[in-house]
Amino acid sequence: MPTILGQNQYGKAENRVVKITRDGATHHIKDLNVSVSLSGDMDEVHLSGSNANVLPTDTTKNTVYAFAKEYGIESAEQFGIHLARHFVTSQEPIHRARIRIEEYAWERIANSGEGEHSFVRKGQETRLAQITFDGSSWEVVSGLKDLTVLNSTDSEFWGFVKDRYTTLPEAHDRILATDISARWRFNWSGDEGEMPDWDASYEQTRRHLLEAFAETYSLSLQQTLHAMGARIIEHRGEIDEIRFSLPNKHHFLVDLAPFALKNDTADGAVYFAADRPYGLIEATVLRDGREARIPADLTNL
């Protein structure tokens, strides 16, 4: 049977880059995990084995490290833009570059002596960025994962459908907890003069996300998800779309009746924190008039 070569890409995944910038005795750290994926005129390498159009993945790795030194790392997004533009414009067979970046945050530890050069790794979220360039159009998607949040009250869940298999009791005062995974797409078209302040945008988007979670009296995790997304769209004009994947980290009241103990939310309850199975709530919030582009499965982004 005849065969046809479908979509294909190649690159170097998970290049770990740590850049230290010295400002006198005060040091600054950028810690990235950079993955490069390239596509274009690559039929022959699959069909005949010809490497004539192939830029070695080792070269893409070297480029990542050289660019970190030559251009520095102002932000994950800016670094990805430099790389994507370079690969597409410097190699004719490459038509599209996708750069995925994870950024790991560090907090400064006050040094006992001179200078500020000691850090402790933050145990919170991982910052994410994906930059795609095809020679004419850009797509920049930022985000985060593993941001764990919890409301110890102001959350209910009742009035749901019940059938013969339903055992979950209605809750009028419950813990609401989740690990936030979110991606948001910018409406930046590539104009250098209109480029967002990537770091400020990330910090403000994260702030609105957390404030909406904290301030929403929740009747469902879906309602909270929408409130977070709507607040970001309303306050951040550079963002057109945001998609969430939220596992519901269930906390169940422990049955203490066998020990003649009343386990009551009004009197300081004890919960069992279940890690699995878990409800998984996912949805996209869009600016009116825009189309969704972020994949439904965030693991593919």
C-alpha cells in the first residue's frame, strides 16, 4: 500500500539553562528548561535519509546556550522569540519554529556577609511559555502549572443530579482546593513597538487569578474557574484567551463517630485529603469575538 508522510518535526528537548547575571555583589538568576521543535522541508530525511535540510539537534542545543550568553534572558517569552526568529530566518528549509520553556523560580536568601548571591528554590508554580513563528505570524502563549490553592470555607456543592449510584452528600460548607494549570494566549502580532512587558504581564495575570480564586464565593469549581478567567480577560487587554485544567483536590470529613467524637465544620473539622481519583474541571474563557486556539489537552501545549 502507498504511504504518505504526515506532519513531522524535530528538535532538542529539555535544554537546562541557568544564567547568572552579576550586578556588582548582587546576583540574579534565570533557570529555564528550553525545548526546540522545528518543521519545514524535511520530507527527504524521512524518505531517503538525506540530511541536506537538517540542522542538527546538537546545533539547536548550542544555539540555546549561545543566545543565553549573547542576548541574556530578559524573560522566558523574549528569549523564546529570539530563538524562534533565528531558526526560521537563518535556515531556508525551516518554516516553523516552536519554543517551549519552563521557568523555575528562586527566592533570594539574605547573605550573612557581603553581597546577595544565595538562593532557595521556590516550591510554588512553574512558569511556562510557548512561542511559535512561521516566518510571518507569531503566537505567544504563557502560563503556569502546579500552583496549589485552597479555600477553607466559602465553598458549597449541592443541587446536583442524583441517581441510584450517587452517594456524595450535599455540602454547604466545604474545602475547595486545586492545582492550577493555566495557559493564556496573547494578541501580540509581532510588532516590536507593541510588545508586552512579559514579566509584568505574568505577575499581574497571576495576581488576578489568585484574587479571583480567593474572592469568589464558590458554588462549584466550574464557577470559580470562570471567575478567574473572566477577571483576567477583563483586566489584561493583551490576553485574548485563557484555558484552565483544574483537578478538584477533594477533602472529605473523617467519620469520627466510632470514637464518640463529633466532626463538625463549625468546630474545627478534620479532613482526609484524597489524592485520587479526582474530579477534573477544564474550560476556556475567551474575549468576545475571539476564537479558541489553545488545545483542550494542555499536555499537548
